[in-house]
Amino acid sequence: MSKLFTPIQIRDLEIKNRLWVAPMCMYSCENQDGVVGEFHLVHLGARALGGAGLVIAEASGVNPAGRITPWCPGIWNQQQVGAWSKVVDFIHSHGSKAGIQLAHAGRKGSTHREQSGAGSIEVSSGGWETVSATDQAFPGYAAPRRLGAAEIAALVEDFAKAGRNAIEAGFDVVEIHAAHGYLLHQFLSPLTNDRTDEYGGSLENRARLLLEVVKAVRDAIGNAPLLVRFSATDYVEGGWDQEQTNQVAIWCKQLGADLFDISSGGLVTGVKIPTGPGYQVTLAESAKTATGTAVAAVGQITSGKQAEEILQQGLVDVILAGREFLRDPFFGLRAAHELGESVSWPVQYSRGQWPSA
Ligand SMILES: Cc1cc2nc3c(=O)[nH]c(=O)nc-3n(C[C@H](O)[C@H](O)[C@H](O)COP(=O)(O)O)c2cc1C
């Protein structure tokens, strides 16, 4: 049997395979209220039909200012919980598990979506004042306001409440987004954290907000698996790097994180990211070696064979695929076919199965 289609157990949750849908922003809450609708039901539901073991819903704001754009989903109120639960129920009814990424965009929030323009949206046009570890702007965006201590405490509570809401909506897995230059990454990296209080300076201080969030969300979600997504490196000398990622991941593990989802970049512009097939696998492997905890690899993994080879190398536990699942919602079923695995198909589609060789 392939490793890719060997179930994985995290806490009490068994996930039927190790090919999961990576979180991907869809900017499709058309009423700008963070409430998901038909688009998300069809989009995420199709990937459950298509054989993904876990479908992780996109970056979802823990409060209104935590969204990247006004069209991003939220998980801060009951209307959003009710809407998500319909999507989750559908995913479950097709044998997949559902996850959600809890996010705060920080200084990269209040921006346009591709079809509406570029850069920041003015407050007068439906945008909002952004907040961050710093008052320095992301290039091309409006400058944020530096968060004060009381606001940071409220933010931790927003993450916890979002975690409780996620469980109420039926999600099996919760991921904290600490990557790609969004708020938690803005606190982690010395390039964007210029604070002089207890949330800035040393690694312990820069990691303090993330660790408070991990602890609060862990307490809020019962025994559900907790994932943390890191950018392992800013690809800039003096920035966030693999060594700091590994150390902070160890601290997250001590607070109850179960799996590290290892990505990279996104904090600053103008860096050259060495992309290519499986380009972030070694970053995940390093985190695995340092923490001894399960890790997911992501980034240009586009076939069942490639995914299986990465798992066979022995350090990575799970494969996340983003764009391949956009190209083909049935990537899970196709990967199984490629590896000669017999997996259960949606009964409605059974006549579409590839003929056996
Ligand atoms: C359309 C799109 C939206 C994305 N949105 C998110 C997101 O909400 N949260 C996140 O952590 N990463 C996001 N990503 C990054 C993906 O999760 C993934 O890490 C990246 O696409 C690399 O994997 P791939 O080569 O399989 O696509 C997004 C990527 C794409 C293509």
C-alpha cells in the first residue's frame, strides 16, 4: 500500500489519506460580510468528492479587520458558523474531514481582490484601518497602526473565539496561519517587528503573540488537531529563518500543536524565492527533525507519484496541494489511480472510474 493512501491518526481523528487540500483564498463572500455561500459549498465540496483526505478552508478572519479583503470569509459570528456548517456537513457526507485556517491579515489586510483593483481599499470605500506589530507599511499598501497591549489581549481572545466557532461549525481540524507575511508572521519576523515592549526584540518576545494564540486556541478546541502554518524563511539575511521556525515550533508543540504546515516567504517584496517542484519539502523536513512532530509539505506537488516519493523519503507525514486541486478537483482520485490504489468513489460517479489494467 502507498504511504499517500495510508490513513493518518492525529489525536482521536483518523483522516483517510495524506493528500490534503491546502488553504486557498477565494475572495468570494460577495456580501462582504464574511459569510460563505454557494461558491464555497461547491468549491470545497467538489474537492471532498474528489478524494482529498482533509479539505482546509481558506484564511478566515478571526475578526472583521483580520480579513485580507472585504470578500474573505470570517469565523467570528454565528451567521458565519451556520454558513460554514453546511459546507462542513457536505464534506463529511463524502468521507473527507474539514479544516479551517484561522487568520489575521494585519498590515496586509483591507486590500483589493484581483478583479477589483490593486493595493489598499480606503476606509470610505469599505476598507478598514489595518493593525500590525509595526507602523511601517507593506510596500504599496496603507500604513498600519501599531497594536497596543490591550488590543493584543483582545486579539488572542478573538482567535480563541474563532476556534470555538470552528468546532461549533463542525470543523475537525483548526490551522493557525502564522505564515505569508500576515499578522502573526509580522510579529515573528525581526524585519517587521520593531517593538520595544514584551512582544518585540528577543525571539521569545517576538513569538509571544503566536504562543498565546496557540495556547488559547488549544484550550478552545477540545481535542481537535491543531496545525500551525509557518513561513520557514523570509529569504532575507537577518529575517525570519528556519532555525527560528524550528525553535518556535518546539514551543508550539509544548503548548499542544499537533502538526506543522511548512511554507515560506510572503513577508516582504523583492525577494527571489527558489521555486520548483517540491521546493519547500526540505523546509518541512528540517521542522520534522527539530520537533519530532508531524509535518506537511506544500508547494508544487502535482502528481501522486511525486507526493508518494516525498513521503517515502520518510520525514514528511502529509502532502498539501493547492494549485493542482484548482486544476483538478479530483486530484485525490487521480493520484490513487496513478498509484494503483483502490479507493472509494462517490457512488454517483462510480461509472467514471478508470478501467482496471
Ligand atoms: C489561489 C490561492 C490562494 C491561496 N490562499 C492561501 C490562504 O488562504 N492561506 C494560506 O496559507 N496559503 C494560501 N495559498 C498558498 C497555498 O496554500 C499553497 O501553500 C501554495 O499555493 C503552494 O502550493 P501549490 O504549489 O500546491 O499551489 C494560496 C494559494 C493560491 C494559489
